[in-house]
Amino acid sequence: MFRKAPRTLFTALCLLLLSLTAAAAQQLGGEAIEHARLLGALNLAGEVFHVQGVDLDQHHIWVTSVDRANRRGYLHIFDRATGRLLRRIELTDGARYHPGGISLSGRSLWVPVAEMKAASSAVLVEIDTETLQVRRKIRVADHLGCVAVAGTRLIAGNWDSRLLYIVDLRGGGVRTVPNPTLTPFQDIKIVGGHLVGAGPLTLWSGAIDWIDLATMRHVRTLRAGTTDRAAPYTGEGMALQGRDLYLISEDGPSRLFHFRLDV
């Protein structure tokens, strides 16, 4: 009897926790994104692994994913109108097979490719979007999981984006600043003088944060819930173009969610 009592109590506590978290997930799932309207979801055809990053140009959707079972990283290119897969390119670089959050800048696509562990190594890869050839590589002695482009600077987040690396593309070196938010950014973009980052907060919630580029101070947060597959909307890929917010949080079969921000 003495041994069974703790087990019974433990089981009851687990059941209570599951019921509470399920209720929380259901509530958060209904919220979607604060101050935003869901305009639609586009199904992405073709095999996609564990999604990491997303960005869009006029005709294409660019997506990175990691095949953890086989230790391979990929860039997927989809037709923006139909979601049809146009091409898949392998990004694996030896022990570095984790491509992260990505950013477009003109004819360049910047992708961090890192080892699948913290405090490791990464390569920031610049890819020509027309020829799909690698233009240059910048090596960094840390895991980098996302990157954004700000003119002649790159801003990249390390594991869970606790540190933000600022890289001067004119040869001015690399410096780091702490992330002023508690959100573990998985994808980041530069929009209107701000660094905008998205990431999960719990298994059932997430956030999008705005950081002022001039001061690197946190200025705004929007909370996010989950999809109908119980994935946090901001769990992985995020792109922002004006007030149009695009999110991919689900592994294949993946969907691109399109929101319109109210403000």
C-alpha cells in the first residue's frame, strides 16, 4: 500500500496536468495571432522535413527544412501562386546540416547552416536567387539558427537566439548583443527599422517581437496560439512584408498561413 500511494498520486497529478494543458492549448489555438486576421492557408506540395525558415518574393516561396533522421538540410522552392514544389537543393555542409531562418535581399538569399547543437559552428551562406549558386560563405564559431539582412549588415541569432550576432559585410567584423526579449527566435526579418523575430514560448503558444534597430530595445509583442494541428503558429518559419505576415509552423505536409496585421 505504501508504494502504491505515491504512484496513484503521481498518476492523478499527470492526468490533471494533461487536462489543464489541453484546455490551455484549445484556448490559445482559438486566438491565432493577436491583432491579426487569418486570410488563408496554402498547402505546400512535395516532401518537406522539419521546417525551419521561410521568405517570399513575387513568384516564389523559399523554405528551409532539416531531415534529422538522415542529417541533411535542404532549401525548397515553391510556386507562390499554387504551392507546387519547383526545386529542392541540399545545403548540408559536413557536420553542419541545420539550415535555419532565412532572409531575402535583392538577388541574395541568406541561409545559416549550423551543427545541430548549441555552442558549435555555422556558416552564413549567400545564394544567388537566379542561378542558385553560392556567392560567399561566412564562418562563425557558434550555432546560428536564423539570419536577417539590414543593408550592409547581417543579424543572426544563436541557439534560441539568446545572443544576436551583428556581422558587417564591409569587413567591419562581428559583434554580439543580448536578445532583449525572452522569445527564442526561430526566424527573423528586418522590417521598417525593426528586427522582427518569431518563436515558441510553450508547446501551445508563441510570440512575435519587434526590436528597434537603432537601440536594440524591445518595443512590441504579439502573442500567438496554435494551428488546428496543435503547432504554435510562430514555432518555426516567419516572414513579414508590410502588414502581411506569413508563417509555416508544421512539418510536411506543410501549410503557409497568411495573416494581415491590424496595426
